[in-house]
Amino acid sequence: MYGVKQEDAILYGQSVGSGPILELVIRFPHLRVVILHNLILSRLRVMYPVKRTLWFDIYKNIDKISKVDCPVLVIHGTEDEVVSFSHGKRLWELCKEKYEPLWLKGGNHCNLELYPEYLRTLRKFISVIVKLQCPCNTSDLKSKDQSDQTPNNADQNNEKSKRNTDYKDKGRPSFGKREKYRLNTDSRDKARAIIDKREKSMRSIDWHMKTRNNTDHSEKTRNSFDRWEKWYDVGLCNVDCLKQTSVEV
């Protein structure tokens, strides 16, 4: 296990070796898969058909198999004379994450590698595991490869509904863009109205200022004209006075 990630490890146990393998699986829960070949329920159950696990028994696979979280492939020969075929069948039933087992008809304890189904099943099992995105997620792992099966009507309906939902979700951002555009337009209109009001007020102020300047200018001209009349009157008065004094003399 040194230098290898748990998620990439595939453990293989045969016969008595299935006991240490299951012990490792329990200690390292993030392993990818486990392959058990002619496995045993326990060491004592190979010799005696006991129904309870005794304290001095070893390799208690029957008590450990339910704690395995990764997918398990079970291979067993139906004519095994060393370990009864019932051991493999019972352990496969207790697996949490089951995969389609390989029961080789006529297979013995040490000749399963000679069957062509043996290598074919191993390749298929590993290829399915590799396709899974997460090694620990086995919800899509079934007894047969999903690539060999055609989707049924229910799956097609689910796909259609999902596509429709996706289409609706894609249409929502455009509606949001419209809302943003409308808000921007409203804000621009408000700004324009404020600017127009300011321009009108400035125009009215300028008009008042111009009228006031014109009034002041007319007042100034009137005042200057009144002063000129006063000066003219004073001058005429002075001329008349001078004439009278000259006549008297």
C-alpha cells in the first residue's frame, strides 16, 4: 500500500487470503474495489458447520463483509471441494455494495483461472469501476454494464423534463437582463427629468436677471435724463438772472 493512493488500490484475496484482505479493507475505507476468490466465512466454518462465531475463530469474514463500503466482486466455483460454494454465496448476500458475482459451474478451488469467463468478468468489472467518477460512489454500479443497456421510456421522459428545465433556466438570465435594462432606462429617464428641471430653473433665473438688468438700465437712463433737465433749468435760470441785472444797471 506504500506509494499508492487508497482510491486507486484494488485488493484481491483468495481462499484464506480473503481474511487479511477484508481486515485491510476495514482499516482503509477509501479503497476502490475488492475482489474475493473462493472466499471463506471463517476459518472454523471451513471445517465445521457452526452457526455462531466463537471467540477463538479467525478470519471472521462473515462479521466483516457488511462493513465494506466499496464494490465487491465475488468469484467462486460451484464444485469447490476445499471451501464450500455456500461460503461465497452467503458472503455475497451480506455485501453492502454488490456486483454481479461469477459462479463458475464445475469450477474447483484452484482452477478458476483456466475458465474464459474468469478473465472476461475481471476486465468488465474493472472497466465499469474506472468509468465511475468517484470510487466510493457506487449508486450507478449495477449487475450489468450500463453501456450495454438501452434507456427505457421513463429514463427518456426524465431526460426530456430535465432538458426542458434546463431550457427554462437558460431563458431566465435573458429575462433578468431585460429587467436590468429596464431599470437602467428608468434611471436614465429620471436623470434626464432632473436635468430638464435644472435647465428650466436656470433659464427662468436668466430671464429674471435679464429683465432686471433692462429695468435697471431704463432707470439709469431716466435718472440721467432728469438730471439733464435739472441742469438745463438751472442754466436758463442763470441766464435770465444775468439779463435782469444788466437791464437794471
